Amino acid sequence: MFFYDDFEDLDDIDNFDKLFEKMNNVEEQCPVCVQCGYCCKHTPCYYGKWNEEKNQCEYLTEDNKCSKYNEIVEYENSINLKVKMFGSGCCLNYLNPERIKKIREFNEKEA
């Protein structure tokens, strides 16, 4: 379930207190990642490297995937890491314009 699905239309929300109350009461775990690339366009993760020219993580591919994904998963598995970089959900989901756009496009295709 996407966070965005909890609201019929974000443009109609005019009471931010109500919005933030709703955000705080939504599932405790992060919603599923939709691979919008938003997080990698704001700051690199522990494994990332910032590319000043592109203004995003060096390892972000054109289709918003991490080119180091397999390497990171293998490493984290090898050290039995409990909380892993991938598979935990979207870390920047609230009012993320890239995420909302991608979900809207997905929902339009499904309709």
C-alpha cells in the first residue's frame, strides 16, 4: 500500500495539521519503494558517491536503480546485517513529488 493511496487528491488538502496527523498515524513501517530515484538525487547512501555534475548519486542509473545493488546486497548478507539498505521501503515518501508522480502514472495506467 502506498502512502499516497491514503489521500484521494493531495491538491485538495488545505489543512496541514490534519495532513501531518494523518501522516503520523499511517503504518509504522515505510511504504514500498517505487524506484523514483528521489533519495539518490538528494544525498548518497552509505555506499554511494555524490556526482556534482549530475547532482545525484554516481551509481543511480537512468531508470532510477542502483548500479551497485547486487554488490551491496551481497555485502550486507555476508555480514548478517539486520536492517539493510534495500527492501525496507521508501525512506523519503512523504510529499515526495517524484514518488507521487510515479504513483499517479501507475494508477492512470491501471484505470
